[in-house]
Amino acid sequence: MQKLRLLACVIFSLQLAACVTETTVVGSDRQIRPKMDQKEAARTRIALGINYLQRGDNAQAKFNLEKAKSLAPELAEVHNAMAYYYQQVAEFEAAENSYKTAIDLEPNNADSYNNYGAFLCQRGKYDQAEQLLLQAISRPGYIRAADSYENIALCRLEQKDFIQAKTYLDLSIKHNASRPSALFNLASVNYAMADLPAAQVLLDRMQSASQISPRSVLLGYLIAQEQQDYSRMQTAEQLLLTTYPQSQETLLFSQGKLNESEFSQLRQDYKQQLLQQPTEQVKAGVVQPKIKITRKKPPAAVATEQAQLSAATAAVPLPESIAVSDSSALREPTEVGSQTSSEAENQAEMAQAEPEVQVRQHEVQQDETLYGIAERYSVTISDIISWNSLRDNQPIVKGQVLWIGQQAPRQIEPQIEVPERYQIQYGDTLFRISMRYRVKLTSLLQWNNLTEQSPIRAGQFIYLKDPAQLEL
């Protein structure tokens, strides 16, 4: 995931430096410069200081920022800029003092709260950070609530709180529906939680605005790999190798180290959270999902298994999480030495069944994902989608019943007829057209004398096949 960002509230246009005018004294060739407004002069120095800081010239950056402070010490923007400088040079105590000064000077300056909150989150002071970011959102007239909501989400992710992170990213997108970073971060979180259809929709929304990068292409590859969508995998692979050959993402891909990517690491973090979740749910009073299991085994095997289970139950306390007797059978947690009526029914059904045939139902609970359900039953997400005939963009909802272990025939992917030319529709991008018709993006650009930055318009025709071959 990308790092917490500071708003660009302390970065001003360098054109401010050109606002000075000159006049001539009557009867003299001497030119004089009128006194500039102190605040505007300070803002000009801030712009210069930030520019030097971004170029790595910290000495000149500090000189200009100190000059701005001497010109307008009462201006919150000056102290915001100074705090940002101190962050970059790892003088964290000075940075915190500068943020506090900025807030004291202008209590309604929302940018100060946002920047200070983002800084504290980077320092691991999560509770204080979230309070400040929420205060930024509550300031009157604040127009960048989407930024602060996204910062809270990223701060939550630092704490491995995926559910709340997802909630705050949703809020960020509600405040700015076309915000690329929030769309991308939410797509990454959905991938980690194995809500692949939602992740793909968000990624498509981001890429439809031509916001394509090596990170987004790699995420698209991983989503397609999980969904066994070989066409999308091939498109993403070609894009990485041809358009971004020097990127870190392409290097990981070429070396077969996708498990080291930021997205795979995020998924591992979510897995660790799932491993801890049952105990936390029990403490919080969360009801465990209801599971109906019909397992068919010979009566003799059932009798032996029951005897072994009774002996084990009498000797060893069951954990608070789900008890697993083998790789495929799961039961709800029970108290030591007790047996629920549902377990008795399950055992009775098991005694009357035939071997090696099993059918399970799972009732979806609040905030559950396909990934979590697949992990619980040791099956793949694609199997659950297949068994329940789920569409690619179909979310699961609380109360929905899913079949586990009922195999349905897989549909053969239809062949797509590629026309010689295509008329661009409103909302199309070259990337989406190449994916729709499974044409290499590099070929599409070459055949039509375009680049990735070339604008396209509705009604325009482009070649989907090599025009040189069409003329033969």
C-alpha cells in the first residue's frame, strides 16, 4: 500500500515570485520596489523552500522556510511547511512542535489537523492521529475530506484493521468518486480480503480514467490469476514486460517472487488477522456462522470416529475457534463435555450416509468475504464461485446461503470475434479496448500510430488488426 500522504497545502505556485512590480521615481532614472504584503512574501518563500526540499537541497529549503517564518510568524502555513521540512530531515520533535504551533495559531485550519494526523500515524500514534484527522473533516469549509478519510483508512491498515480501513476508503470515494488513490487502495484491500469481483470493478474504474501504473497492472494480474482469467493475465503480463520493463513490479514478476509483492504481503496480513478473529469474536459476543454438514460414511467408521471424539472431548478442552477433526470436516465450537442438538443430527445423518460424498451449506455473516469462507473450508474461491454459479461482479451478502462441495459444470469461455476496426464509444480507453478484444496494447498503439498518452474520442475508428495485413 502507498504511504500516508500529506496534503499539498504548503506547496504554492512559484509564479507568486513574479508578482512584484516596479515603478520609477519622477525626475529620476532610479527604480524602486514597493513593499510587498508580508504574508504573500512568506508564501513565496514557502514555495521556494518546498521546491528546494523536493530537489534534495535541504540547506536552501531551510533558509527559505526560516525567511518565511521571519516575514509572517503568525501564519499557520509557515509552520505547516516547517513541520514538513523537519519530517523530511527526521527531526520529529521539532516537526510535532511546529504542527502544534500551526493549530494554536489557526484552530480552524483543517490542513494543519490533517497533516499533523498523518504525521502521528507514521509515528505509530494511531489513536491521536485518527482524532486529528476526524477533526480536520469536521472543520467548517473543509473541501478535502476525501484525503483525510483515506489517511484514516491507511492508518487503520497500519494496525491491520481491514474492516475499518475498508469503511473509511468507502467514505473517501463517496466524497470523491473519481479519486484514483482511494479506488486503488480499496481495490488492494478487497484483493487482500479476497473480494475479487469488487477489486476488479474498482481497478477498472481507476484504469478507465487512464490511471495506469506498474502497481495497478500487477494488482490486475494477481486478481486475474486468482480468478483463473488467463486472458487478463496475459494482457497484464505483456503490459508489464513491454511498457514497464524496469519497474520493481516487473522485476518481481520476472523472478517469480509475486509472494513478495505489496499485495501478497497485505493478503498475508489479512490471513493473520483471520487466525486471531475467532477468539476476538467470541469475546465480543459475535455469533459464529451456522454450518449444516452432511457427511456420508460407513456406519462402522462413524462408530469408531464417535468413540475417538468422545474420548478426546473428555480429556482435552476444545479451543474457542472451530474444531477441525480432519482437512475437510468442520464443526461449531462447543463447551467442554457438551454436545449440541445440531451435532447430534449431523452424526445421525453421517451414520446413514454413503462414503466420500459431502454437501455443506454456509450462511454468510456480516462482513464475511469469499476469501475468509474459502480459508475456513480449505477450498478455493473459484470453486465456491463455480459451485454457486456466482457472477464475476456479484457480491455476497449477509444471510446468503452458499453451497460448499457441490460441483457444477464449468462453462467454456466463449470465443470473441475481433473486428478489423472498432468505433470508440463514450468512456472507452485503449487499455479497456485491448482487454475486451484480447489484443496486445502495444500492437493496438502501433497499428494506430498512438501512444499511451494519445487522446481518443467517441466516434473515432481504430484498427484492431494489423492494417498492413488487411491490405494484402
